Amino acid sequence: MPIRFLKNASEITDVSWEAPLPVLETSKERKLVQADPLLTALVIADTNANRDILGNTAAEQPTLSHCGQYHTLIWTGTKSAASDVNYIIEARSTDINSGGPLAGGWFQVA
């Protein structure tokens, strides 16, 4: 079976010497962005669904103590059984001066 690719918005073509796979050619070297991990943890699944990634079940108020600026969450995981993996990512805004919450609740972001 031939390898095919989308040549333009409406044309699918087979890979050949005349129509090779498209590649991105850059003359500039890509810069790596330094990223520091904020949390690396092993999370064991159990029947308690109301807990955070550290295993805490208390409804704590968020603060800015011991926090760094971030804009990306990378989550990787595996499961050893056929059960579903369900997750919710919630966030809430905080006052930069006091560290206290600005809103009355958590907002689902994913």
C-alpha cells in the first residue's frame, strides 16, 4: 500500500521521487527553552476521586507562597488496567499581593 499525503487543501498524492514527503527546511538553529519542573510525582489511582495531584483531600485555599510563574502543564501517565482515566484541571485567580483568592470558586480549565 503506498504512502499518501495531503499535497494541498484538496489533493492527496502518493509519495514518489517526483512528489516526496514535504519537510520543513530551516537555516536557523532552533533554540531550546529552559523549563524547570515544578512537580514530579507518582499518583496512584484509587477510589477517592476528590483529591489533588499530591493526594490532598482538604479543600484548601490557594496561595502564591512557594509558587513560580508557569503557563504550561505537561501530564504524562500510564495505566495498568482497562479502567478509564478521568481528570479535571481547575484553576483560580489569586491576588499577587496577599496570595488570597480573587474569586469564590475554582474554574475548570481542562
